[in-house]
Amino acid sequence: MSGLPVVVGVDGSSSALAAVAWAARSSALHSVPLRLVHAYTLPTRGYPEVISSARELRSAMYDQGRMWLSQAVAVARAEAPDVPVEHDLRMEHPTPVLIAESARAREVVVGSHGLGGFTGALVGSTAVALSAHAECPVVVVRGNNHDGPVVVGVDLSPGSDPALGFGFEEASASGVPLVAAMAHADDQSSLLNARMSGWLEKYPDVAVEQLVVGERPVPLLLELGERAGLLVVGSRGRGGFAGMLLGSTSQALIYHAPCPLAVVRP
């Protein structure tokens, strides 16, 4: 296998292991390697009294990280035995590590909550920062994992094209339909058709449903996500889905999306 790896953040939580399983399947689907990364920083307080020195603390956290990575490797190999797996253990703050890894990744995958580190970092402003600065798509694995359609939130800005491209590629590789959804008060069906035409030509194998609904973006996306295998949105745009990943709305998606969520920067 060749190509940029799928990178997944590991922290020992069940949520992170679900992200590892999702990332392993994605690696197999796209014939690319899987890279497991655990990053940690030393706490300044609150660690067990039996650990009496910084050296012992570093050693304990290192051993814990190795154990968590071993668990993640086992999950990945059970899910996708033919995918090459590499792993890395770093004593650094997780968010900058994820952003740096994104420069050499097909996508970065994380869980929606966990014990700290990668998955725990994806709360509030950190999730928005990662969505804004990662150099590849970011996938937050949460909710149901099934083979529903890929749902892509579309607006009329050029920034939604990368999200559409990612969504079409995922739908084509997975053999599932794609739903292109636009939340707009006016009927913009003709403009959506124009935006979709190039992607329909590039991916003639993908069955496509187009929706223009006069509804607020988040409720519409959450409703469609109930039957989706993956939600895809842009990180910014001119209103609608791509512009909603700012502030409180991004937190609503991270906490409440009923299926995995991919955030794709322009």
C-alpha cells in the first residue's frame, strides 16, 4: 500500500478505539497505511502520590502510552488485517501534534470524547482550531457506524467544493449514495445543480440525491445524519453548512452528530 496515511489519535478511551476501527476501515478502503499517534503532556498536579518524582511520572505515562498504542494496534489489525500499521508516542501537546501530522495525512481521525489527549482535546475551541488549521480532512467518529449514504452540506461558496469532492470520493469508494443538502430560505435548486455538475461527471457511479430545504442547517444536518454513514461539511463558507463550523454550532455537531463527521477545509 502507498499514499498518504490515515492518522488517528489514540488515548486509551473506548471512543478513541472506535476511531481506530473507523480509521482502519478507511485505510483499507483507500489502500493506504494507518498511523496511530499518542501524544501527552505531564500533569502539574493530580497524579498519584505513589509517583514521587517527575522521572517516575514520565516513565509511567510513557508505559501507559505504549499500552494504549498496543491496544489500538490490536483493534486495527482485527478490523483490517492487511493494512500496514505504524505508531508513534510523543511527549507534546496533542493539538499541535495533530495539526503537524495533518500535513502528511490523507485524513486525521479522532474520537468524540475520551480520557484526555487527542479525544479529550476535541472540545469547544480546540475542535474549531483543528478544523480551521488542519491541512487535511478531520473526521470525528461518534454515534452510529453503519453503511448509510454520505451526506454533504453544501453552500454557494467555492469553499464547499473540497467537501463535495471528499464526499463523492468516500461515496464512490464505499459504494453508497450521496446526499447533497443545502439549507436555504429560497429555492436554489438550479444553482445546486450547477455546483454539482462537474462532480456528477467525475463520479458517474455515485447515485445522488439533491435537497434544498428552508430550514436551519444544524437541525437539517442532524436529521439527515440519523440515516447517514458519514456527514461532510466545509470548515468555512458563505453561510449554510460550510460556514456553520464556527463557535457554538461546531460544538453542537461534535457533541450531537448521530454519525461520524468529516470537516474539510478549502
